[in-house]
Amino acid sequence: MFFWYIGVSVLAVVLVFQSVGVDYRLIAVGALLPNAINLLFGHRVFGSTLAFPVIVLLVVMISTIGKPRLMRRRWLCLPIGIFSGLVLSGAFTNGAQFWWPLSGIGFGSSAVFPGGVVLIVEEIIGIVACWWLVGRYDLWQPGPRRAFLRTGRLELSEN
């Protein structure tokens, strides 16, 4: 489960925020973080809770006090990506786990990824989303691709 989280998260943020100031690299990393944490334990744990992105958001807000506004704006993309990853994983469907620790201290043992056909369909959707982004923002060309990797921004070409 790689393309589902990266492709759909970045595409959703592109369509919703429509801002040139978003760092889509951090959106992608944030979307992968909940599952990266969960994989360390072999099942859904802290990465699938609402507490995780809220704590990251607090850390970003506190650590950027007195820093340039652009730095805060860029780092806010990380918790946005985490929230997106939680939505795409369906973490909210397990209320007891999602609301941890308010709902208790246990996490249960839910699988990190769905099985079978769902996994394949989600990855195909993610690949299509990535393909659309590459085509829309000319990331197949070296110049736009280098600019994206350097700044994290997706800019339409002037052609």
C-alpha cells in the first residue's frame, strides 16, 4: 500500500487546497506515516489514532513559534498528510482505536492493510492518481520534476 496513500492524498490536497504554497512531499510522507508506525508493531496502534496527527500538529505549531511564516506553512503539510492517510486507511471506522486514549488504553489487533481485492483496487486507484499528477504537472520532464523534488510544489507549465 504505497500508491494509494501517496497518489490519492496528494491529488485530494491539490484539488481541495489549490495552493501553490503546499509542500506535496510532506503531504506524501505524512500520508505514509500512520502505516509506517503501525507496521513496526504488526497491527494498528498509535498511528491509527486521532491523537497522532493532533500531537504532530501541536509539535509543528510550537516548534515554529518565532520562525518564518513560510516554514510553519510548509511543515503544516505533514499533519495534513497524516489526517489524509487516516481517512484513506479508514481508521475512523474503529471508534475505540481512533479515539484512543479517550476510549481506553488497548489498541486491539486490527490488520494494518486490507486484504485481497481491496488492496489491489486501492493500489490501482493510487497509480492512476499518480499518473494523472505526473501528466498534469509535466513531472515526466526533467525540469518540472527537479523543481518538484527541490521545492515540493506542483506548478502547471506555461505551455
